[in-house]
Amino acid sequence: MTKRSHSVTIRQVAQQAGVSVATVSRYLNRNAPISKEVAGRLEQVMAELRYVPHSAARQLASKKTHIVGLLLSDLHNDFFVPLLDGIETVVRKNGYNLLVATYHAGSRNLPPPIGPHNTDGLLVFSDGLTDNDLAALSAQNFPMVLVHRTPPQDLPIPSVTVENKKITAELIEHLITVHQRKRILLFRGPEQQEDSYWRELGYRNALEAHGIPFDESLVLHGNFEKTVAQQSLSKFLEDQNHPQFDAIFSGDDDAAVGVLAALREHRYRVPEDVSVAGFDNSGFSAFLNPPLTTVSAPTEAVGRIAAERLFSLFDKQSAEGVTLLPTELIIRHSCGCPI
Amino acid sequence: MTKRSHSVTIRQVAQQAGVSVATVSRYLNRNAPISKEVAGRLEQVMAELRYVPHSAARQLASKKTHIVGLLLSDLHNDFFVPLLDGIETVVRKNGYNLLVATYHAGSRNLPPPIGPHNTDGLLVFSDGLTDNDLAALSAQNFPMVLVHRTPPQDLPIPSVTVENKKITAELIEHLITVHQRKRILLFRGPEQQEDSYWRELGYRNALEAHGIPFDESLVLHGNFEKTVAQQSLSKFLEDQNHPQFDAIFSGDDDAAVGVLAALREHRYRVPEDVSVAGFDNSGFSAFLNPPLTTVSAPTEAVGRIAAERLFSLFDKQSAEGVTLLPTELIIRHSCGCPI
DNA sequence: CCAGTTACAGTAACCGGTTACATTATTTCA
DNA sequence: TGAAATAATGTAACCGGTTACTGTAACTGG
């Protein structure tokens, strides 16, 4: 019951096994030959003493943290579960650890909580870092991979994201040509967010292709969040002289849930009065009321591939530019299609 | 363009500012008086050199990592977003970092990836660690808080979870008394998972209270996962002589989505033929088809409070036993109630 | 006016690993 | 068979911070 505060060191192991610390270290890292005999003795002693190498000491001496950082803008979307799942799977498989942090506009006076001082590399989601931050880190050759964002100013940072523009145009075109919608409300995602940008562009392109003028008053600003979307749309609907509309493209599926909530509150029928479409094809979207027409995005794959890119940066210094994963239109009932 | 691999050290800062390293360290930690003049000089030099203290060195010397570990069983449930959100918020507010890892049964030959060697304390979700692991760490006085799990063997580990049994009994009772359901299929959550256990107990209690015999053939095993639930129920339904049933209590809302999918596939009408109820009140549950009767659980609060408990352990060594957060019945249409 | 504090700063040991360099014994092979 | 390569291990410097210990100057109160 001696309660020393858990600090079995490599020297204790060495002494106990009658070898030098260097030998123990070599055994731990298996980076030099060790005799069978000594190896056996060490294994036993380490088990006996319940020795676990101290990470910080290891990191300091080896200049490697074996930690990957994930920088998010926030944690308010079901979307992050598959993303995290993909990332974590790869990180674990490589024997690394995952440091997760959010870093949003409000805290921009503070330095980022994760970076070269405590990780070997970063996965940067969306606007988790400013262009300047990215440029500075990139200049130091710090390994990074961007997720749902393309590199600014031609920085040579690999990037993994999904095809937004073309698929959104297809989706809007579907609303126009199949369902004769002409007043399509755009529920825009977060300002500064790239997906938002490309989706808006796809929306505009589709309108233009069909000779429908873009109407600023039909653009609402949301946040890829259920409640924000709900409140925002409710406020819009409560304005006596809000513009007419016959469809809503909400920024993503989470926002679509809020959109459906607000519409129901205000007695609109979906899809009879209003067509609704989302983006992401979240697990629940097929079972909303009505089933949600949306775009399926391979979010888990985005996470997985982004992490793999980062590890290949660790190895071979090879960058692979922008990876654009394909998306797919998922037609369900909320746009007006049967079933 | 000198590309030294980003290693501005405290000694360089000290030299540049004409003071000793001790003074720089004191300034960084603000744990001893520094003259205005020197402070100013240091601030400037540190900005100029873009000095960021090296975490590992700091951890090694101070014996504090300023990292909180979160150990999850997996990442396959939307439930984790609010949980993570609550945790991360508190962790960030305290100036700590968050290390996230999964550690499941399959990897039980490996040691846990996070523990005393790389964190100051652990949030352990559900069966993220075995009883033995917990006992060992607890014996070393390692700060931990359990989430959605109560401490085994009277270990003095604080725990934060939600009330499962009573509310589940209420829910089942609702199905029995209001909707005259008597053959209620229980979609059990993961084996070994405490929530599953208590929910099953609530289910049994409610049956017993109403003189309905427990029928083992009405228990299906799921995993709190959409697809697993869907497949599992589908297989059940495809068995020609499966027992009759008139309601399903699925382990949680995620599983409920799968249940709804399987039922639709097999042409059951909800709630006319079968009542369905879930657990968690996930953001989407109000907008499923039909709107899901469920139990609202304060998941974000669970995360927040668990993290707060951990930080209060860091400070005052005060443990607060088991915290049971209240849950609430949410009646919607999937059980058969109007609206 | 002097003992006792307090403010401020420096020196160097220490945290627990890794690894360059050195050493000895054993193989390998021309 | 002798030179060179390889196996197996040890010694000690080093990674970049923190902090105990020490010292000087200025301040405080009786």
C-alpha cells in the first residue's frame, strides 16, 4: 500500500532488470536488437512494476507527440459524429491519439489551443483557423489537412471535401423542372463557410440556367443548426409582408429539421405548399415527416481520407492537393415526389 | 527564410530579453512578481520570436498535462454530439485540452490509449473501461468521472448519468394503459451497458405491475445503432413464426430510426399496427414519421456536469457520488397519441 | 535605526525519456 | 586467419521547460 503517486520510471525498470536505461528504451521502441534473455526479463519486470512510459518525457526527447489535432468550429451538428468516427478510426489504427478542440471567432484573441507545440499535425475543419493562421503554420512546414475547405492563397495544404456546387444545382433544377418551383428560399449556411458558399453558387447557377432572377430577399442566414434555423425561419414567416415562396433549400439536414419545425408551426404543408430539401443525408433524414429530399455526402469517408492524407504527409511528405468526394442526389417525398 | 524547424525555446527568449529563463517562466505562469519593465520587454520579445512554450517540456517539468481524456466505447450515435459539446465547452473554459479515444472490447489486449501517463484525469463513458481498469486507476487516486455508468464495487468515483428505470416504467405503462398494448417488444441496447440494463428493468417492472408476464421471445438485442437495429428487426420480422407484438420500445432514438425503417419495409403501420417509442429525445425525433414518443434526456448537461465534476476533483479532491439527472416523458404520435 | 518582510531576479538541479558515441564479444568472409 | 561487420549493451548528454534555493535592494514598523 505504499502510495507513491504512480511514477515508475524507466530507471527503476532498468535497475530492477539489471540493465541500462538505454536497453529498456530500445526494448520499448524495438529499434535495436535486444537479446532474447534480456527481453524476457524486461517484459516481466515491466509487467510487475506496471510500468507505463511517461508521454511527455517521450515527446520531449523524441520530438514527436504521436498526437493528431482536430480543430472544429463548433460542435452543434450531428454531422460531426460520422466525421469524428472516420478520423478516430484511422488515428487509432496508426497508434496515435486525437486531440479535439473548438476554436471560434469569439476566441480569436487567444492563440489556437492546438498546433505544433502539442501535436504532430492538424486536421482543420472549415473555418477552424484563419487564412493567416494557416499561412503561418504552412510556412513552418507543419503537416495539416483541410476538411470541408480548400486551401487559401495557393498554400500547398491537402484538402478533403465534397462536391457541393454541381449537386446543389441539380437539386435546385429538380425543384424547378419537376415541381415547377420558382420562388425557392435559400437557407444559407454559416458565413465564411465554404460549403455554404458553393451551395449558394450552385443555387444561383441553377436559377440562372432557368431564367429565374436571383432575389436577395429569398436568402435567409442560418448556421447549420436546428434551433437557429427554426427561429430564423419563424421570424421570417411572422413578418406580415415576407416574400412569397414555394420551396426551401436548407443548408443541411440539421437545418432542415428546424425548417420543418417552423413550417409546421406556421401551418404550411410539406410538400404540398412548400418543397423542402436538405444536404448530408444524415441517418435520420429518410424518416423525417415527410422523408427528406437531400444530397448524400460521404462524411465518414471524408474523415477517414483526411486522416489518411495526414499520415501520408507524416511519412512521405507527399501532398495530394484537393480531394473532392462525390455526392449524390437523394430524392424523397419532401420535394413533392411520390415516396 | 532560415527554416529551422520551429523551435524557439525559453532560453532564446531569455537571452533576447536579457533576463534568466526563470524569469521568463515566471512571467508565463504569472506565479511570481515581475517588474513592469521586464514584463513589457518579455511580451515584446515573445511576440517578435513567435514563442510558444513546448507542451511536452511543460508537462514533464510541472507534472501536469492540462489534458482531460474522454474514453468512449465507440462513435456510432448522434447522442455523442451534445455529450461532446457539453464536455468540450467546460474543458475549454478551464484552459484544458481534450483527448478523445475509443477503446472497445476488441482491443482489450492493448492498454488504454489514455490514462495517467498522458492526461490529468479521465471521463469514462459507459463501458469504456473494465471494472478492473477502473479499480486500478482509482487505487492510484487518478481523477475520473464516470458518464452513463455507476461505479463498480463501491469505488469512490463520481458518476453522472440519467434516470432510466422509473421513466422507462412510466413509458411502458403509458403504452399499456393508454394504448392497451400487451405484447411489447423490447429492443435492448448493448449488452453490459448500464442504460440498457436499467431500461430493461423499468420495462420489466411496468409489465409486472400490470400483470403481464415477461416473455423472453419479445426481447431483441441491438446496439443503439440505426442500421444494426434495422437489420436485427428485419430478420426478426422475416422469421415466419415470430411472436406477435403490438408495440416496440427501442433502446434509444437512433435505434428507433432503424426500427421505423424495418417496420416500413415490412408494411407495418405506426402507430396503427405498432406503437413505437425511443429514448433520448434527439433533435430529429420530433420530426420523424410519425413523430417519436420518447424520453428527453439532458445529454449536453450530462457532459457539462461530468466535466465540471472532474475539474472540482482537480481542485478540492471532493467527490460527489452519483448524480442522477432527471428525464421526462415526451409523448408524440408514434405511440398512438394524437399529435 | 535595525530586524523582518517583500519585490524581483539568477543559478542550477530536475522531470523521464531518447540517442550519439563508445565498447566488447561474436560472426562473416575473402 | 585476420579484417570487417554485426550483435548487444552501457555512459552520459540532451530535449525545453519548472522551481527550490539563494541573493540583493527596497520597504515596513516599532
